[in-house]
Amino acid sequence: MKKKQTNVLDASAIIKLVIKEEGSDNLLEYCGRYPVFDTTSLCFSEAVGYLKSLRYFQNEISDDMYLAASDQLLAMLKDEVIRINNANLYDTKDWLGVEELIEKYSIDISEAFQVYSIKHSFFSEAEKYPAPVLITGDTNLAATLRAENIPVWNCLEQE
């Protein structure tokens, strides 16, 4: 029986699914191989906020592009193409782990929460499944993941 591959999207990757950016073509080709992707609630919210910024503050996308991208994201959630999977941010032990990652790597809370979630939510299933792969378009986050021995694929790089 073939083991299931878990793929985890960060906010930069989520955006590349719905807005054409550098790395979008690589990401869409990769995503065509798998039916389901996981993310954290913070990463999904960050992606939605970035769409808002592209439309209303940076004026880089039109109203139609903003609405179409938002509709696509919500449809991916509804159809469970993207699933929200979190460690418990309200748990003191988990929060301390997130803070430790922020201090160690100078990353933001969303990134630290995602790294922590992967290590403590997905890796608890490691005996049944291969380690999850985090998909990103963020070179600094990719370096952090490699330092934490978490498999990562940067869609800005060629495979």
C-alpha cells in the first residue's frame, strides 16, 4: 500500500494558486499531482489579507481579480482541496514552542505557528505516513524549515 503524502501550503503558496506570480506555474504543476493540501488558519487568513492588500492598498489587482481569487480560495476550502490543520495556539505549551521558533529564526507568528504545527500535528503520524512537505514561495521560511529538518519545496526553485 502506497503511503499518503501530506502537502502543507504556506500563505505565499496559497496566493500563487489564485494570483499569477513568480512560481505559480511550478506550484500548479506540483499541485496537479495531489488532491488535498493542508494549511494553518493563520496562513489562510494571511493569504486572504494579502489579497485585500493587493486590491485595496497596492492597487495591483482589479476588483474582478480580487473577487475571483477570493471565490477560488473559498471554493478550495468548501471542496476540501485545502484543509485547515492546526496545533493549539491557545495551549500554553504550544504557544511557548511558537515563541521559541520566533526568537530562534526571527520569523513571524504565522510562519512559526506553521512550523510548530507541522512538527507537532503532522509528525505525530510519521509512523503511518511520510513526513509532510511544506510548500512555500518564501526563501527565508524554506531555510528555517531545512534547519528544523522539515521537508520543504520552494516553488520559486526548479525541482
